[in-house]
Amino acid sequence: MNKNRLEAFSDGVLAIVITIMVLEIKVPHGDKWSDLQILTPVFLSYVLSFIYIGIYWNNHHHMMHTATKISGKVLWANLHLLFWLSMIPFSTGWMGENNFGAAPMALYGVVLFMSAVAYKILQTTLLRCQGQNSILAKAVGNDKKGLISPLLYLMAIASTWVHPMIAGVIYVLVALMWLIPDLRIEKIIEADKTA
């Protein structure tokens, strides 16, 4: 099967997810800079979620770049990931509208956790489809960030009942951890070109 339709569909869904999130930021009534202050929690939750969507899009793009073939299982695993990523606008909106309360912060963590699990399932399914000697298999190796992130999300979810901002700090730390570019795939591709 050709991977182009999967990539185009995924890109379209992620573009819609970002669009839905930005449309949730309602224009305040009033013409003073101070009128924007009420939007601070909504805007901060949007920025964090935008970064997460960007991280997933970037990693998905790199992962799919290595794929030479896909299967029906890969298509379903990709849809599973897109389902959880499409839940981000709802959890983002609830979190921002309720000033980072415990339940909204916990739900946000559940969505991030399930997105991470879904990404790992997609990666594993794609690895099986590509084979042990594929570029992706060489690049993934032992995926420390991929293993640590779900554990941090679980810690964040549990911490919401102690104080929701602990969870917020953990969500930001995980995002920062993933913002550092992962060049494994690019290095493997370049090495294969020169070999």
C-alpha cells in the first residue's frame, strides 16, 4: 500500500485539530489590553497543546518518511493515534476555561497518555511492517523518551489531586523534552545514503 494517502489524511486531521483549538479562543468584549487578561489560561493551554500537536506532527512525519510500505494494521493504528490527538482540543478547552482545575488537568493528562500509547502502537505496528533491518528499526533503538513520557503523564495525572500545577509543570517538561530535535532518523537516512 502507498503511504501518501495516510500522510495526507493525518496532516489534514492535525490541521483541523489546530484550527478547532484556535477557534475555542473567544474574542473578549472590550477594547482594552486588560480585557485580554481573562484569556490567559485559555491562551496558555492553547500554546501547550499547539506545541504537543507540533511534536506529534513532526515525529509522525519523520517516522512515515522511513516507511517503504504500510498495511491495514498500520492504517488502523494511525487512526487510533488520530482519535486521541483529536481529543486534545476538548481537553485543552476544558482545562483553559476552568483555570487549570484538577479534573480538567487530569483529563488532559489522560489524553496525552493515550496519545503516547497510541503513537507507540503505531510505531510498533510500522516496525513490524518494515522489518528488523529497516531504517526505522535502526533509528528507534531504545526509545528512552518514548518510554519515559507515559510514566511522566501518569505521575502528572496522579499529582492533579495534590495540586493541579504540579501536573502542569510535568506536561511542560515533557513537551520541552520532545522539543529537543530527535535526529536519529535523519542520521540513519544520511548514513544509508553515504553507504
